[in-house]
Amino acid sequence: MEELKNVLKKPEQIFINLLVLLVFISLIGSFRLLVAVTVVIVLYTLIVERGNLIKTFSHFAFVLPFMVFILLPMAFSWIFKLENYHWQLYLGILLKIMSSAMILSLAMSRYSIAFILDGVMHLGLPAVMNRILALTFRYFHMVSQDVKIGNMALVARGLKERGAYSSLSIIGEWIGGFVLKSSDHSETISMAMKSRGYSGEIPNSQNVFKNKYILFNTCALILFFVAIVLLESRL
């Protein structure tokens, strides 16, 4: 029992649970069940994350433009009383986006990207995919830092005070320099990895589905969601 509880805290188990939950939300066909699931997720967020709501909703803000684009046609159909508008279909899409975004926001506020990546790396994927994921994660932070530094340098040199044509030429030069710098970074990373004995292969991790505890937890979660769907269809 103790080992079963410890497995629940492993990154690979958390990632699988997150994936199963997102798939469940995307496959919900009943509007009533979708509303209930959305309400539960919102209440859970407000109660459990009440001391960390700002950080949680800061991640959620990325999907707000998509939600607005869906709401606008719904608002116009309500104002002009369009009878043929399938508002329930579009509202269902909106609720699915909202629920999925809140779940991802909760995950990002509780766990670091490195933790989630570690879960993906232990899924037993092919080595080439693990290499791509690891290098993308490693290089993303370097690119992000370079963009921030470059933006600060452009602002410090009065980019905002220049005309549109002059700004475009400066930004073009900055992008060219950024590409050259990125190339230099990639060469530096390659040399550093080779000096540490990296040969292009990552040791194959054990397939998580060979772990009986992870398999049991995953099957139990899937059966729980199937039971909810069956129960709702009988009500």
C-alpha cells in the first residue's frame, strides 16, 4: 500500500493522470456532464488553490483570446435572436477549452516544467524522441533568455522612439544576430555534451506500463471516468 502511494507522486504517474483527464474531457458528449465537470474543476481550483490563484490564472490567461473568439458569435446570435445558431455546441467547445486550460494551469502552478518533462522521459518512448524533448527543453530556456536580453537592449537604445521603417531595419539586424548567436550556442552545447561523454544515446528507461502499480492506478482512473459516463447516461 505504501509503494502504491509513492507511485502516485512519481512524475510519470502524474503525467499519465493528466493525459487521461484531458482525454476524458475532450470525449465528453453530454452537455450536462460537461457543465458538471467544469463546475467541479472551478470549485477545486478556488478551494485548493485559494492562496495561489494569481499564479494559477496567469497560465490560464493564454487561452482567453480563443474563448473570446468563441463567445463573440454566441453574443451576436443572442442579440439578433438567430434561431439556427447551435449555441450548445459552441458553448460545449468553450467549456472544454476552459476545463482543459484550468487543469493545465493547476499542473503548471504545482509542478515545474522539468518535473513534467521527467515524467514524459520515463514513459518508455523511443530514444530519439527523448533526445528531442530533452534538447528542446534545455535550449528553450537559452533562447528565451536571449530574447529577453535582446528586447531590453533594443528598448535601451530607443527603439520605441524611432520611426516604423527605422525600427524594422533594426529588428531585422537583431534577428540576424540572434540566429548567429543561436548557432554559436548550439555549437557550444554540442561541445559541452561531447566533453561529458554524450554519444547521442539516452539509456532506455523502463516502460511505465510494466510497473504494476502504475498500470493499476491508470486502469482505476479510466474505469472511474467510464463509470461516471455510464451513470450520467442512465440519469
